Amino acid sequence: MKQKEKDVLTEMSKLQTFFMVLCYVELIAGIVFIVKTTIAGMEYSKGRDSNYGLVGFIYSTLLVAFIFSVLFGVYKLLGYVKSLQTQEMLLTDDKTTRTEKEFKNNSWYCSCGRRNPNYVGTCACGKLKP
């Protein structure tokens, strides 16, 4: 793997870690938000025939769940992209190395200096395979 490719993977790992930290922060802040919204709704509905505490709880829980889902989805997506990039880099390196080795092992040199595959019987200059 080249240095530039390694740098890209390192940056991808840092970004993925950042989104994981964001997920944890959002969960903690979300729980605080849910509790505060539920308590505020219960305080507001005292002496009334309404249940704003339950409404506040449901609303805030759905909001926190949505935000967490988006952040966690981005985190997982970055993981998949990093995995695909790693596989692509490894396959590209392996393919190039394998092809060069196969060509070196399965070729012959003409007296003119050209290298030809074994399945070719004549060189481009017109001379026969030795």
C-alpha cells in the first residue's frame, strides 16, 4: 500500500471515531433532554386534564432516537467505506504483483530485445520463437 492510501485510511478511522464519540454524547444529552422534557410536561399539566408529560416523553424520545440513528448510520457507513477501500487497495496491489510475476515466468525474449508471452510463436519483428 502506498503512503497516500494509508493516510486516507487513517483519516477515515479518525472520522469514524469522531462519529462514535458524537453518538455517545448524543445519547447522554438525549437522556437528559428526555428527562427534562418529561418533567416540564408534568409540571405544566398539574391541575389540568392533560398529560403533557407523556407527550413530552414520546416527542423527545422520538427526536433523540432519530438523531442517534442518523449519527450511528454515518458511523457504520464510514466503516463499510473504509473496509471497501482497504480491500480494493489490497486487491489492486496483489493483482499488479501477480500479473507482473506471471508475465515474467510465462514469457520469452526475442533477439531484438522484445519480451513476448509464451503463447506467441513469432515476435513483432518477424523472428520465430527460439
